[in-house]
Amino acid sequence: MRQSKSSVLRRLDRSRTTVALIAASLLIGGSVTEASAKSRQHRHKHKTENSWLNANASIGPGGGRSFSGIASYYGNEAGNKTASGQRFNQHAMTAAHRSLPFGTKLKVTHGSRSVVVTINDRGPFIRGRVLDLSKGAAHAIGLTGRGVGRVVAEVQ
């Protein structure tokens, strides 16, 4: 079937409008979500293992048994499975780390407050962060107010 010139122009105009709306949404709402950062990191893992992902991590005294850096928290994924296969519970004392074995216990300290968490997920996938705490663990050490903060983590 033959389309009229005005029909083709209307379709082209709608496509341009759609692209403009998507571009504006990304500009206003942020350009990289954690999910897209996660998938991008997964595809390029071999290129980024020792680069910007570990930017704020520093190994403390004790031969790698402690580290410090910026931690964040997550809690809106309730019910989803973690990388270890467990269901995520935002109230549990758990955390995500990029490379520590699942089941590793960490004593995480922020300011004068500490909590012991169990590694059961992978992350964080945000530049410069070393841990993603569950909402319960973040609340226990006073991290939920700002959402991120400097922590010291010691392997137990």
C-alpha cells in the first residue's frame, strides 16, 4: 500500500518527539541507573576489575582483613533473589560486595556505631562504592539519613 507524504511526515515527527522525550527524561532524571550500570559492568568485567570500581577502597593493616570506603544501602528489592540465591530481606543484616565469598561476616563501622553483616549479594555497581548494605544494616549504623557514608569493614 502506498502511504501519503503527510502520513510519513507525521510518523517521523512522532519518532523525533519520542526521542526528544527520552533524552529529556535522562537529562532530568539521571543518565545511569544502577541496573544499567550493573549490566554494563557485567559485560565489561574483564576491563574494569581493578579500575574505578575500587576507587575508594583502601586495605587497612592486618593483611587485607579490613577495608574502608564509601557504602550505600538498598531496600526496595524486597522478595527478589540475591546473587547467592537467597530472597532479599531489607530488614536482615546483609550486604553486597563485589568479590568477597558469600557467607563472609563483616563488622561494618560508621562513626561510632557498628553492625555485623553477612555477604549474600554482589555489588555495589556504582563508581567508588565498596559495600551495599541492606536497609536494616544501614539503619543500625545510622547510614540511612544521607544514604551513603564512609565505613570501615573488618572480616570476622
